[in-house]
Amino acid sequence: MFTIRLSKRIFQGLFALFAYLLLATPVLAQVRPLYTPGMNATNSGLLPAPGFTYMNLFQYYSFDKLKGPGGDTVTDDLDSAIFIDQNIFVYVTKTKLMGANVAFNASLPFANTSISFADQPVLGLAGYAETWVQPFQLGWQKERWAINTGYGFMANTGPAGAGYWGNAWTFGDTFYLTKNKALSFSSFQLLEFHTEDEDTGITPGTAFNLDYSLMMFYPLQKEEKALMQFGLVGYSQWQVSDDGGSRDRPILSQVHYKVNAIGFAVNFILPPKGASIGMKYYKEFGAEATVEGQNLQIFGAVTF
């Protein structure tokens, strides 16, 4: 449902290091797509109740390895920490279109990043990151399932701007595997396309993002006034097309990144208050042509 861009300079720094160690060639490109992975793994098909919802999402990404195109470790002497705080605003209308609620959402993120290699500082950066806007979203909810879909874009804003824009189609689904909805499976898919980077002349290849979860509800109070949700979460990201643009990069234009992660999540929900808090933890594996590490995500949300 929501996304932001991790600063171009962050991943240009990482990729320049990657390219230097791998090819001794100073070239720049993405080593991850725009979407910050894992943030929509749970309850992916559900929209908030009609009205205004505010969410604060804190994300901490830590990378300690650079992986080559074949998955080999280029170096494990990397120390990269990225802190992101997102202010997410959602408005779900009572308007129906084809039986679905119409919704809008936006994310205003701030990031703080430090990168060092072999204990030597490489990059430090802090400030406003990319703005995500989803001006059109449709959500359907039935007894045993819920889905939503929409279009969004990543705007080139802030001092840590990407230098190009992104466009994305999103699809989220949640299926209740038991009649009492205690057990559910959710997935979130985001396909993102990019414009040409104004500085590098590179158009990053199309990326596909997948978040997913298997979660269980447990009532903490009678009449389900307080609920705990816990279970397994994961994500995968793939570059699915070559880089393009006006800059010729014969060696690296066909190098595609990919990464997977698995972890766990715990959410606490107060339905009468329209409030929830929760956390997710992921450990990455199977990375190729990108960094590999772990991340922690903590959120709080309230619907007015």
C-alpha cells in the first residue's frame, strides 16, 4: 500500500563500491528497487475502515555483505545502517466503485544513513527522502477474503532525491484459511517502472516486489476487544528487465539484482479504538548483485 525511495546516493555509493570490488570500474546503478521491502507483508488485502488513518512506520535496515551476480560474497566487511521514519496518511472513502471502496494514501519519509567499508566511512546522509503518492486505490472485502489494487508514483523530491521518478501498480490480498478468520495468508505485489536518471543517464530496469505472511489471531480479551496477531513473514525482490537509458553500460546493463528474506511478525490490535501497533523482523538470504543483511520494522496506526 505504501512505499518510499531509499536515496539514490545511498545505493549509488553501495553500487560504486560493488562495481569497484567486482570489476574495478567506476559505474553507477541501482542495487535495489525503490520499494522498501517487507512493509506490507501482513493483512495486505485489507484497507482501513472508512475515514482517515495515520500510521508511523520506523524501519531499520542493516547490510553487512555485498553479493556478486552469481550470489558469491564480494565482501563481508561492509557496515551500512539505514534508518527510515515514514509518516503515512490514508483516506478511505465511503464511495463505491464496482463494489469496492475508493481510497488514497501518501507517505512522507525521512532517512538517516551511514555506510563504511573496512571501518572506513564511505557515506553519511540524512534528510527528507522520496514522496510516495497513491491517488487511486480500490479495496474489496468479503467474508473469507479481501483484496485491493491501485496505481502510485514515487516523486523525485527532497535533498536525497532519486533523480528520476517511479511508477507502480500494486495488488494486495488476504485469504482467511479458517472460518473464524484465526489463520490467514496475505501477499502484496508491486511492479515498478522507472524514468531515466537525470544525472547518470541510466533508466533502472523494471522491478517486481513480493511481500507475504502466514499469520494467526489470538483474542486477548472477551468479545475480541483486544487481539494479538503473530506468524511468519517474508519478502523477495527481483529486477525483471535490463537497465536502459542514454548511457552505454555494456558490462553491467544486464546484471540483475535479487534478494529474499524470512522472519516473524507480532501485531496488537484494538478494534474498538481503531488502533494497532506491531513489529516485523527479517533476515535476508539468496542475494545476487546487491547487498544482504537484516531489517526491523515497527509501526503504530490509528483510524479516526
